[in-house]
Amino acid sequence: MKDYYAILGVSREATQEEIKKAYRRLALQHHPDRHPGDKEAEERFKEINEAYAVLSDPEKRAQYDRGLLGTPEYSAQDLFDLFAQVFGFQTGRTAPRGEDLEAQVEVELQDLLTGKEAELTYTRLVPCEACQGQGGKRVACPTCGGRGMVETYRQGLFGAFVSRSTCPHCKGQGHLLAEACPTCRGRGRVPREERVRVRIPPGMDENHLLRVPGYGNLGPGGPGDLYVRLSLRPHPHLERQGVDLIYRLRIGLAQAALGARVEIPGLSGPIPLDLPPGTGHGEVFELPGEGLPHPGGHGRGALRVVVELSVPKKLSPKAKELLRAYAAEVGEEVAPEGFWERVKGFFRK
Ligand SMILES: [Zn+2]
Ligand SMILES: [Zn+2]
């Protein structure tokens, strides 16, 4: 049987305080982070933790003193948990961080040109003031005696060993609620409306999430983060496509055939565009540098003008006459005058 007193360098009469002090000094000295790759130091660190696990627990110490305790075997995770507990580090098991949250901020396309400071309102969980986040009156868990861990003695090949696991009764919290707080109904947290100012960077992508550290739900291990999603208000003329913008330009028959000077409503103001004669439906004109800024980079994307040929549904008698003359001139065969009116009249009968 290992001599746990010798391992910690304390007498058999040592007080809990002396044992803890010796453990702290030795555990720091032999921590594997200080001796990378040193197997001997690692073994020594394990022994020190094992010794402390037994001697720091009065019940187990008494059993050990009477020679009734077999060699306990702790997993590496248990030993590091013990170390973290003594040195007051937050471990995931004992003090969970608050949950991350997601919120949406609505901006105009225009705002993405220069970026924008936006304020948003959202709800997060914060500790209940009525019970100071305790959830109500607490009592120590009778199953684990407030330690949050339970130990099971098992018979292994080389003698009895101890396995430690999270207490199933209190789920590792070490306490139970005797009386739930009426304000938070025992949850320990209440929803609170919060306001936060965020800086929307120029050209921010809608699929990108903006992280605001520390603005998530508050948990015992600290707050989670807030992730802000962008929502673009629809623009009357322009559509977004990454860093590019799309404008659908409707032109008439004569403009398409003869060419025209048109004005494109760009994000930074109107842009003149010369359409050459013979511009077809679906043709695209690219205006470089008139799109959105590249996020975090230099320059801007392009504004793409997509031509849509607009064919008139109603024509004046004069316009009809001119189009017939045009058709005759270029040899295009068209429906004879009054043909469609007669067809429609036939179906109406
Ligand atoms: Zn418990
Ligand atoms: Zn409460």
C-alpha cells in the first residue's frame, strides 16, 4: 500500500490545512505542464493527487489509517478536476458558461457602404436578484454530501479501486432546492431585455455572424457570447449578390434597336450608361467599383445592369401603323390588321 503521508511529506497527525498546503506546493511543482514529456513527473503528479484525494476526505482518511482502503485508481480527468477544484479554476463540469445567443439587426443596403453603428434589443438570462441566482433555499445533496461527485468502490484485477462520477441526484451541483424562489421559479435566472450597440462593418455578408463576446446568457462560469445576424431591408431598385449589386433595367423596343443614354440608380448616386444600338434582352453591362465594399479589404464589387426588353402590351393606332410600316420595310411577317380582335370575338360568343 502506498504511503500517502510520505508522498505529501506530512506527518500522520497533519491537519486538513497542512495537507492542503503540502498538496498545493507539490502539485504545482510536479504539474505535467512544467515537465513536458517527463513520464516520472507525470507519475509523481498522479500520486500526489491520489494522496490528496484520500487524505482530504476525513472518512476515507480514517479508513486508510486503519488499513481498510484499497488502492484507489483515479482517471487522469478526475485528477485534473481535483487539481482545478483546489486551485479554483473553472472546469466545464462544475461551472458552465452561459449559453450563446443569436439576435438580428436590420440595416439598409446603403448602410453597408460605410458600415454602421446599430443598436439592438434582445433578451438574455441573468441571475435572479431575489435569490442571488441560487434558485431558492438550498440544502447540501445527501447523496454526495455536497461534493457533486460520487465514488463507487469496485473490485478490479489488482484489488479494490474507486471510480468517481458526477452525482446523479444533484447532477454534480452538490446541492438541492429545499424551497424554490417564486421570482425565478427555482431556475436561478430571469430573462432581461438588453440593449447593445454593434458596429456593422462595411460590406458585411448576410451569412456572416458578428460575435459580441460576453453578451450571451449569464451562467455560473461567466457569460456566453452574442452572435448578431444581418437582415437586409429590401431595396427598391437593387439586389445584393455578395459584393456585387444587380439592377434590372427595362428598356423599350426603340431603345433596344437604336441605343439610348439611360441613368442607373447606383448606391452612391445616379450613373449614366450608354446603351449601344442593338442591345438585346438579357444583356449585362458591368459597372466596376459600383458594388458593395469587400469586407475587410480594399475596393468595391461591381454593379451589374441586366437588360430586360419591355414589349408594349397596348399600342396607339399611330404606333401600330408605324410598326406595320417597319415590318414591311424589313420583311417581317405580322398578323393582319384586326386578326386578334376577331379571334377574341369568336371565343366570347
Ligand atoms: Zn449530489
Ligand atoms: Zn430567484
